[in-house]
Amino acid sequence: MSDDAEDPVDPKPEIEENCKPKCVKQLLQYQACTKRVEDDDTGSKHCTGQYFDYWGCIDKCAATKLFNKLK
């Protein structure tokens, strides 16, 4: 069986894992926010901005590496 017949493997999860150490600052901000809002009984506080900042950092890092692997 040739390599072309195998199912393709998505490289994105591995690339994202390798990018996470570069986004520690954003992760710590997100974690600090979640600790602040966990005692909120009103449900009006959230950490959406910090969450998107963290994943935005990972996406920015992963984008160049990911597109280099695409055929």
C-alpha cells in the first residue's frame, strides 16, 4: 500500500500544542480572569476577551507553520 492511500493526518493540533508555550502571558491572563469570575453569582462577568486573546495568539503562531505544511 502506498503512502498516498493512507488517510491524511491533520497537522493543526500538533502545531497548536507547539505554539502554546509562546502564549503563556495570554493564558495566565485568562486563568486569572476565570479565578476572578468564578465567585460571580450574577453570571454577568465573563472572560471571553481573554479567551479569544489566548487562542488568537495560538492561531497567529500556528498559521505560518500550518500553511507551510499544506500542499
